[in-house]
Amino acid sequence: MTDTTLVRCLTFLRLSDEYTAYKTAKNSSERFSTIHIALLRVLVIGLVAFFTLSFLLVLLVSRFNQNYAPAPYIKDATMYFIVVGDWGRNGTMNQLEVANAMGSWCETRAITNNGKCHLIVSTGDNFYDNGVHDVHAKQFNDSFEGIYTHSGLSNTPWYLVNGNHDWRGDPHAQIEYSKYSKRWIFPDYYHSFIIPNLVQFIFVDTTPFLSDYRTNPKMNTKLLEQQNTEKQLIWFKEQVKKGEDAKVLWKLAVGHHPMYSAAGKHGDIPEMISNFEKLMSEEGVHMYWSGHDHNLQHLRNDTARFFNGKLRLPLEHVISGAGSETRDDIEDHPLLKAKQIGSGFVFVKIEREVLTFSFVDYNGQETFTSTIKIW
Ligand SMILES: [Zn+2]
């Protein structure tokens, strides 16, 4: 290195004074002291730069990841997944039987993925009756880790939303549990992920949209008050745009509360219809998956097909809320296409433009199957 380059470097590091002092030092002791001070300054400058850059990097990554879940790898545009809801009851009320039937279906039907489903979708009400109260709650083991142990489910990621029962406890503790379990993927109250050229999942947090909950003393009203539903709807539209940019074939939305339901206990939910039906139909969402009612239902509103002068595929509604306890309360409903009374889940296979979904009971028996094609 020439003297001029060295001087430039030292000037850049604000060490030109030390360089001059070094050059004019009277003896080796003075020279040594000058080098000592220079090294100390380099060390301090280096440390400050390192911590500042690290902080900025962490800030950037966390900002980028907010509301985004990591997507599973799909190797040949064929994917298998299960939708289950309303399940956490320490293995009772058929929860364990449903869990084993889920594993068995993945093992025997997810043929092109070595007997493994790519993911499990939970439609909420993950823990009865009152959610969990902190991230170390016993229910994570007693109702989840210790229940879904079938070899067909091992290492399969779960993507979740909170239901109204989860909102009775600390809904944020379920988000935090993502740090403790590799198969629990719950990055925020609402979140999404995209598998480019194939499918987009958008998970919405529906409990804050139902005004009765905000004044219900059983609910975590303090946290509910902080939820901004308008912001969530704007976010939803932004996600759809990202899915379109990634050329997804399928847009699937997931939430806890259904819009329409033939179950007598809850029935149709006007606040869900007013907030989401037009939005999802206009944005070209193909299916809305929910839970809340303890059975399986397929509904479709064939009249809601024209938006902005375009004929679209009608939004398909599937309720999967029979992960443990069930209710025999299904009544006549003009939009109802199929139902299953009794505990169970929905198994889904996507092969590019073709999506097939099957209702399966807790004995592993298929009770209904339907195919949707994109045109
Ligand atoms: Zn519910």
C-alpha cells in the first residue's frame, strides 16, 4: 500500500491525526502509544458499525415477515392438505380418533408426496373452552403435540387462526407458540402465504368482526378492542394482488366464523356476509374455509357470481368444524349442497386447475366428495 493510499484510508477512518503523530514520534514508546490509540478507535468504530447494521437488518427482516408464513415446498404442482377445526379437547369427544384418521388419510392418499400431507389448516377454536392463558400452557401438549402423533402427520406444518374460544384466553400466546413448535405456523392474527403458480392461502381473524364479542365478559375484550378490522380488510386486498403477481391458480381464504351455515346453533352470520362475501367474490377468491359449527358443510351462493360485469366462479363455502365434539343440528338451508354430521375433517387434493375435497368421518370413511375446476 502506498503512503498516499494509506493516508486516504486513515483519513476515512478519522485516524489522520494518529498517522501524523506516528510519523513525528520521537521514540518507539510514543510510536507504540499512537498505534494503541489508533487500534482502539478502529475497534470502537467497527463495533458501532456492526451493531447498527445488525439492528437495521433485524428491523428489515421482521418488517418484511410480518403477516407472512413460510410456505411449504410443493414439487410437482400436486398438493394434499387437511382442513380441521374446533378440536382441542385433550383427546376426548373423538379428537383422538379424528387425529388418527387424518394421519391414515395422509399416509394412504398423499401418494406423490411419500404419504405426507403438505400441510394442515386449522379453522380455529383450537383449545376448549377458554383458549390458552400463556405460551407454556399444558394444552399445547395435551390437545396438540400429544394427540396428532400418527406417522402420517409427523413434521407436517399446521397453519392456524384463532376462533372465538381462543379469544377467551390469550390469543397472542398461540401466535407466540410458533417459536416453540416446528409444526405450529401462526405468525400473526391474520397472515398469508403463496406457493407461486399454484395456490395462495389467506387466513383472516374473524372474531373481531362480530360486535357482540367486544362486549362479552367471557372474551378477552381488552385485546379485541385493539383489533382494527378496516386495516385487515385493506390487507386482504393487498394479499390478493400479491397472489395475482405470483400467478396463483387458486385463492383460498380461511377464517373461523362461516358466512352461511345450516347449523341451528349459529346459522348465517350477517356481519360475516356483509364484510366478506362481496370482498372475496370481487377479488376472485375460490373457496372460503371456516369452522365454528361442529359438523362439515358445503354451501354455495350461486346468485353471487357477477361482479364488475364479469362472470366468475361462485365462492364455495366449506365448513370444517368437527375436529372433536359434534352437533346434530343441521336444518334446511337454500345454499346447502352437502353435509356430514359426526366428527371428522376435510381432505383436499389440488392438481393444478382441479381441486377435489372429501368429507371424512372419524372412522376414516369418506361420506362426500366434490371436484371444482378453474375455467
Ligand atoms: Zn367457534
